[in-house]
Amino acid sequence: MRQGSFIESTLRSFARAFSKALISEHAASQPGLLQRFDPRVRVVGILALVIYVILCHKLAVIAAVMALAITVAIASRLSLWSLTTRVWFVVLGFTGLIALPALFVTSGRPIFTVPGMHLSISEQGIRTAGLLVLRVETAATLTTVLVLCTPWTHILKALRSLHLPAEMVTMLAMTHRYVFLLIETANQMFESRQSRRVGKLTGPEKRRMTARTAGVLLSKSVELSHEVYLAMLSRGFDGEVRLLSDFRLRAHDYAGLAAFISAGCLAVWIGR
Amino acid sequence: MHIPDGYLSPSTCAALYALAVAGWYAALKRVRRVLATRTIPLISVSAAFSFVIMMFNIPLPGGTSGHALGVTVAAIVLGPSGSILAVSTALAIQALFFGDGGITTLGANCFNMAIVGSVVAYGVYHLVAGRSEIGARRRVVAAGIAGYVSINAAALLAAFEFGIQPGLFHDASGTPLYAPYPLRVAIPAMMIGHLTFAGLAETVIAAGMVAYLQRADVGLLRGLRDLTGNPAPFASTAKSVSSARLWWIVGFLMLCTPLGILAAGTAWGEWSPAELANSETQAHIEAAPGNHASTQSVPAGLQKLHTVWTAPFPGYAPRFIKSATFGYVLSAMFGVGLLLLITLITNKAFNRPYDREAQP
């Protein structure tokens, strides 16, 4: 198991990507609160809240936006366990570790001294570490709630209707489609290599194997792009990108948008 | 190195978005010129490839492993412009679909990793590879060095962005509002991991892939135009300007530079400390419209800073030249020569795969 651990951890990364995509697809099809709104309202509303959180300088206000994000997640029938493992633990582990020394090194009024050590936690240290962790947690929660409640195609269409260039939207859509195809291809390559492996691989052999797999994948990708291009040409592609947008805003969408914007404005006003 | 939301202030994010947009625009324009209608499928599939490469667990010397960015191989195969677009698209998918890296910091992430990473990787690769054969071992070494340098350049930039936050964005009590550590902490903290694991992972994947492609698919190492199989369906219709005529004009302008001697006095606001202390200059300042108060003494900042940099040709008059007229002409020749040299180096560094290496 240890010998092939780098192959297995790569395979686990691939499996995680598929699992995330499946969870998103399942969550987006649930009849929850956020799913009822027009995708443009979801994208604009949640992104506005993320920006407000970044602008906000008060811990209590950011915590209130976090509470709002959790409420929206519950109302949208998202699993809190999924949010805990996918967002909260990950952010706490990473950003929490980064923020921890700030408790001690930020100069300010000391409020607690670690017994037996010349270390003290300052009031300013708690505030700066708290701001960082809470802000990152809240922004990540909001983004995840949006991603889980909105199919990728709808996010792209919403971005297009917000005047993101059609060429960029098409590239994002195509990339997303071929990411899974290439993950599947790489997965098969690693699995077949793993199943043929006998004995121990030395460090240089492992590195050569990884580089070769990546090289083969690159050759296949370029070949695939030629085939995709020919397929596009045969369907009449002339370099001009045209996207369909069939979204229609209804009364409750306007109400939702107003609610998101008001919550954000309130957060900025109180938290300025 | 994927900066999440909340680490950078809104103004930093906005500034880096602006830089990233400029980079994307320039890259898209250049790639379109070479690939035309092939741009979308090639860049999209390459972006998907970059995304998958970022998931590879690279075994490193010492029994550990790390993740590479894949920006070096993208820059070598697609050129800097293609790489900028492909890696940026991969980063956007990571942020928007997988929540890896923030949305407000997407501009910063793309600027650091996709734009600076691609340009540095491409520049270092061609600098080290020189004019060596496409299958030469030197190219493998060049790819490895390019990978190491580009990742560390991107990390250094990210560390700089973190490090300037506490100084620029803090409240009245001095509490940092975003990333809390100053440059002296942020740079070593960020660089330790990148100078060791991440840099090494990028080196392994870049050098290993170039070595593999040299044997298995050498066409991929010849640049973007070669990748598509035929030249871009683009022909400049602009009337070409005769370079000889241009040189005559430049020469004439250089000869005209001594006209500056005819102007009396010093340009407004460009005084040296000695000129500022002069009573004539003081009278000149007082006589100017706008009611400027004359300074009785030379400001301390000006006094301190004016010795920091001494120009080789101060006042367009090299010390070893007696004639002021000839000094002006010589300064103009030196300036034009310097600009030509910079242009030549930039062209050499950035135009190679499209113009020279693509030739059969």
C-alpha cells in the first residue's frame, strides 16, 4: 500500500473531484430555497454577499452573515455535514493554522499570558486572527452554497447574462466538460499502471512514471482538441460564439435579489 | 498558493483583477492571431489538462510528494499567451466549481500563477535552452530550472501581496484587517514551502515531461503554431513602413536635441537642491501664478534623496564632454541605443516560438 501511495493518493484526488461533482449535481436538483431563484439572482446575490464580507471590518457582522449563509444552506436542503467536511474543517485547518501565530505576534493590549512562557495573547491578536478565520469561513461557505445549489451550466449562463465575454464562457464550459474526460483517462492510466506493477518502484522510477503519464495525457489532450475542433467545424462553427439564454426573472426572483442586496448593504453599513 | 477570499483587501483584489484582465486581453489577442478559430477548443482542452495535472501527486526525492502547477509545460507547449489563458481557465474552474481559491482573489491567483508564472517559465526556459536542439538534454535542464523559478516567482508575488496587507489595511488600533503578517514574516513563511516541495514538484514534472516529449511527441515542443499543423490564417494588411526612412527620422530627431539648450532656466519643479536654494529660483517660484510660497531652505527629503541615484549623463551632459551640443547628441544616441537594446531583448525572448521555431 505504501509503495503505491502516490498513485493511490492521485486516484483519491480524482475520486474526490467526481464525488464533489456528483454531490453538486444532487444538491442542485433539490427543491430548496436557493434553487427556486433564477440563477442570475443566485450568482449576483451570493457574490455580492462575498464582497460585503470582504469589505466588512466587524466580527459580529461577519458572524451574522455566516449565520445567514448557514440558514440559507439549511433552507436549500444542503447537508451541514457536507459543509462541515468540505468547507469548515478544511478552512479551519488551513487558515486557522496560519492565523494562530497572529494571536501572539500582533502587538497590542495583552489579555492572557501563557503560564511559564513569555507569550501573551493580545486583544488585537484575537481580533485580527478572528477576522481572518471568520471572513474566510464565511466567504467559502457562501461560495460553496452557490456552487452546490446551482448547476454549472446555469452558473455559466448567468455569467454570460452578466456580460462576461461569450468566448470566455464557452472556454469555461468546454474546460469543465473535458476536465472529467481527462480525469477519467488519467484515472484509467494510473489504474492500469498500478495493476501491472510488480515489486517496489524506486524514487526515480516513480517520477519517470508520473512524468510519462502526464506526457501521454498531454499528447492525448492536444489530439482531442484537434478532434473537437473538427467536430465543431462540421457543425458549422465559424469562430463566432452564440449562447442561448432562456432565463426569465419573476416576482419572487426580484424579491430574492432585493433581500440579498439589502442584507449585504445592511452588513456594510453596520460593519463599516 | 491558491489565495482564498478574505486574505487580501478589496482594493488589492481590484488592482490585481485589473492587471489580470490586461494580461488576459493581450494573451487572447495574440493567441487568436495564431490560432484563429482553433483558439477555443485548444485552450479549453489545454485548460482541462492543466486542471488534471494540478491533481497529480508528484513523488519527490526524500520519500515525500507534492502537487505541481503544470504552468511550465503549458508555457513551453502553448507559449506564454496560450499558457496564460489555459492556466487562468483552469484556476477559474477550480475557484467557481470546486471552491479551491477565492472568487474575489481569482484575479490575484491568475496574475501570480497564470500570468507571471507563464511569462517567467517561458523566459527562463528559452534563456537556459538558448539555441540548443529541440531534443537536447539542455532543454530538459532548462525546463526543470524554469519550473523551479516560475513557481517561486509566483509564490514570492503572493507573499508580497500578503505582506503588504497589514501595513496598508489596519484599523485605528493597528489591528491588521486582512492577512496579518508583514513582509518580513510573509516572505519566509511562503517561500520555505515553495523553495522546497512545490518548486521541486514543478521541476520534476516539467523536466520529466520535456524528456518524455523529446522521445515520444517532439512536435509539442516546437511552439503554438506548429501545434495546430498549419500557420495562422492571418496576414497583416497594413502597409509596411520602410525601416530606412524610420532611421533617417530618428537620426534627424537626435541631431535636433541640442535645441533644448536654447531654453533659458530650469524646467518648473525640476530643480536640484542647489538650484532651489538659489535666490533667482525663489523669486521665480514667488512670481509664478498660484501663489506658491517659496521655501527658505531646501526640504530635508529632497536633500536626502537627491544623492540616492546619480545619472551617468546628468543634465544630458556627460562630464567628459566639453561641448554642450555634442553632449546632447551623445545622450540622445545613448538613450535610443538603450531603447533598441531593450526592444531587441524583449523581442528575442517573446517572439521565438511563433516566428523562428515554428519554421520547418
